[in-house]
Amino acid sequence: MCREKRMILSTDRLVLREMTQEDLLALRRTLQDQEAMYAYAHAFSDEEVRAWLDRQLERYENDGFGLWAVLRKVDGEFLGQCGLTWQEWGSRRVLEVGYLFERVHWHHGYATEAARACMDYAFSRLGASEVFSIIRDTNWASQAVARRNGMQLRGAFVKHYWGIDMPHLVFSRRRGEPETNV
């Protein structure tokens, strides 16, 4: 069964919508790019990309949100993904805004714009009191996005993934905190 492409958010330049199986090839352009996936320490296999997409579809059904396709309004091009997911941080379950874009679309402000819209959605539509971003300590670009969107560093931990101990930083913005730090 093919899922309807449901629009979730719109910004000045972007549309965020639920992904469908039709987005598999577009997801591969990012998830199978070794450089784009440096924070994950490996490019995904075909099976891992399919599992990633299936996980988002499950999140839509179970949580009402997940990572969404990010499309450029002017031409409808699939740029990457951004959205909200539940993540574990120590003993806490936290609402995270995450983003992952095709490398050709880096450094255009799309991640900042999409992540800000997702945080606003979490505060206004989901009633969240705090939104997090859990970012590998070597991922300077994602840390910059978090800071541009008013997130503060709240902690750090080591995640064991792909056979590697990966230090991560935990950023968040609480409802009512300033939108930007610049």
C-alpha cells in the first residue's frame, strides 16, 4: 500500500512532509554517501536505508511524527530530512529534533530553517516544554545549527554504535528561551 504524502510544515523556502516508499532512492543519496554519514561512521547498505525509512513510517503511525522529507518549495527537490523523534539520554526519554541533508545542499541554511520549524512545531503543536539535539562531538556543522536555533549545551555522554564509542553532546532549548544566540 502506498502511503499518501502528507504535508506537515511549511517555511519560507521549504516544505516538510511525511516520507513514503517513493522516497527510498532520494534517501539513498544521503544515507549511502560516506561523507554525509561521517557522524554515523559508515554509509548505509540498501537494507539499512530501507530499515531507516520503515522506522520513520512506524514513527508516524506510533508517535504522530518522525523524520520528514524536506523539499525546496521553488522546485520540489528532495533536500534531505528533518523532524522529531524520541531518543534516550541516560534515564530520560527526550524529544529530539534531528536533521540529515544531502551533501550538495549543505551550507544553504536549510537545516537551520527546517530544525527551527520543527522546534516551533514541538512547542506549539505537541506542547513540548523542551526540545533536544543529540550530536556527535565531531559534528561541528550540526552543533552550529543547534546554537543558531537557540539551543544550549546541557550535557554529554558516550554512545556505542557501529563498534565505536562515540562521544555525543546534548543540546536543548526550553520553551520560552530565546530563539537565537547570535
